[in-house]
Amino acid sequence: MNNEIIKAVQHAQEKHPFFARNPEHAVSLATEELGEMAKAINDGNWQQAAAEALDTIAVLVRTIEMLEDL
């Protein structure tokens, strides 16, 4: 699992080199990803839900990194 998280964070960094303007923006991005995960769960799409969970974790890791730099 840790390897999947690392890959998700790296993919997110490559896809979106600029992350967020501020912590509030970062929370908004995390909320959006969590909503996508909830939708996949409600649709019964477990594979998509797992992918969205990894995206959510990647956003949260990037949020932690941002907060450490403030």
C-alpha cells in the first residue's frame, strides 16, 4: 500500500506541479477528491473508489507538505 501512495503522490506532482494557492484551496481540493470517492462508492464502483481514495491521500500528503513549509 505504501508504494501505491508514493506513486499516487508522484503522479499528482507530475500532473499538477502547482498544487494550491493556500491551505483553504488545498482543503477544497481534498474535499473534491473525497466527493469523487463517495460517488464511486455510492455507484458500487469499488475499483474507482480505491483510485479516488489514493487521489485523496495524495492531496492530503501534499497539504501536509504545504503546511510544513508555512
